[in-house]
Amino acid sequence: MNMLLRPLMLRAATISLTMASLAMLLLGCSKPEPSAPEARPTIAGELITFPGNQDPTTLRIATVASPGDHPVTLPGRLAWDEDHTSRVYAPYAGRVERLLVGVGERVRQGQALAMLSSADIGQAQADLHKAEADQLLARATLSRVRDLVEGGVIARKDLDQAEADLTRSGAEAARARARLAQYGVAAGAVNQTLTLSAPLAGLVVERNSNPGAEVRSDVAGAALFTISDPATLWATIDVDETQLALLRPGQSIALVTAAWPDQRFEAKVLNIGAAVDPASRTVKVRARVANSDGRLKAEMYVSAQVAASGGLPLVPVDAVFLRGERLGVFVAKGSGRFERREVKVRAAGPQSWQVVSGLSAGEQVVVGGALYLNQLLDAVK
């Protein structure tokens, strides 16, 4: 029985393999159905329209802002108000005997800061004593000469000479006295002691001396003391030469610091520099800011926020691209349509351009993907 079924089974397997081979051959010879072509954007002049009138999800859109919506931000730094700051130097060479104040102490005008011992001061004191002695001698000589002239013993010219000597000695004594009084030096004795005094009331913000240190008046160096009133500070702002029209003396601006990011400090522009820095192409603008609570510190970095002037709209820098020697943007027209438009702009800070022509406030522009759209238009043209 098995011997009879075996040939039949082999024949059935052969037929199955043959049918499978024919099926595969027929599939290989059949042509695949063509897929539908991918829809592409349509171009009409400077206008590009995407299929389905839908904006591509890869594009980012921004609105052209009015001047008051986004103030221009300028970098700056705080410094001591030089109108209320004094640096104290040693007027004569000598040695620091005593330091009477330290950094951070408040001083009143005329308060002693340090005691110096100076041979030059001793010489100035000696010069005054000598001048006063010469004046006394000249006065006594004049009295004797006057008596002799009245008695006819000597000539009149000797009296004139004695009067001139008294005048010269008096002038020399006055000069020596004024020299010492200028620095508050005692003239009663030759003690070589000089007291450095505060020229104004304020805070000792810097001290560059130690007891026993030698000081020189003929060598340029740091001041022994720097005294300032921190109730007001100066803000030095670096302004690009293209942005000078935004500022004017007397204008109010807002300062922002990293230490107090949620607070705006009002400052007033004092003056605008007379020259442009040849390396950075910026101009130094100085403003004064009130600091009665002492929260602002000298050398602190600040950002000055200035309202854009001239009524010009502001556009993000990422929206503007270069086409040869011209600048362009893509304006979103809605329903998947974008128009390429030529614009003229000028600098308005690191993040924005001021639009001179080509755009109006409220229009929407492409800030991510503008170069892609530009390539699509140029590829067709």
C-alpha cells in the first residue's frame, strides 16, 4: 500500500512546486502601479504658495513690532560719580605714620585720613619761620633807617631800599604761610607732620597704603585714598555709531542689572562722547543713576533699555537675509502663502533691526526658514 502511495505523493509535490514557480514568475513580470506625484509649492512672481494652503510646520513666524513694544538694549557699566568723588594723593614725599580710616568707613569733609612724616613739610615749615624772621628784621631795619633819614644822616634812597626789603620779606612770609595752610599743616613748630584730610564727605571706597609705607609726590601711581558719595553713580554705555540717534542729553533711560533683574533703575543721560572708538565703532555715553539705597555697585554690568526713536518698526534680525547687495524678508500672507519683499533696515541692537522701508508694524515675517523659501524661489527663477 505504501509502495503505491509514494509515487502519487511525489507527483503532487512536484505539481505544487511548479504552480508556485509560475505564480512568482507572473508577479515578477507584472508592472507596479505608479505612485501619485508629490505635491510641490507653486510660484507666482515673488509669491510662493504651499499645497493645501497650509503653512509648513517647520516655519516660525514673528510679528513686526512697533517702536514702543521692544526697547533697544545697550551694554554698560557702573562707575563712581566723578562729580562726587575725590582721590587723595600725598602732596609731599614722606612716610605714612598712621592710617586713621579704613575702606567702607564714612567720613565728613575735613576729617583726618592719615598722618605723614615728611622732610619736605619740615623744610616748608622752616621756610615760613625764616621768612617771618626776615620780615621782623626788615621791619626793624626800616624803623632805624627812617629815623636816620629824618635826622639827615643818610640819603632818602636808603629808606626806599628798606621799604622794598620789608615788602619782599612780607610777600615771602605770606607765600610760605599759604603753602602750609593749603594742606592744613601747623605752622607753629617744625615737626615735619602732615595730616591728610578728606576733601569731601562720603565713603572711603579705596585705600592704597599701609603704615610705614613710603610715598612719593613725583611718581604717578594710585591714590592713597578714594572717597566717593555712592548716592549717585555714573553709567558708561557703549553705543554703536548707528544708534546714536536713539540718545540725547537729558533723556531718561532704564537700567537693568543681573543682581536685580526684576527692577528698573531710572537714569538720565549726561553727555554723549565726542569721538567714535576706532576698534569697536562705539561711542561712550554717560548717564547718572540715583542709588540712595546702595543696591547698585561700582563696576557692576548693566543693560540700558532705550525706547526706539523715529517711529520705525522693529523686525528680528533672523528674519532678514541677504540677496546679493540687497536685503529681503518673507512676509506671511496667510493660507500657506509667503511673499518675498525687499527691505531697508538699520541697526537697533543685537536682536532687532529698525525697518526704514518695506514693512509695517503688525505684519508677520518668517524668522525660521526664510533661507529655505528663498532657495525655492531662486530655483524656479
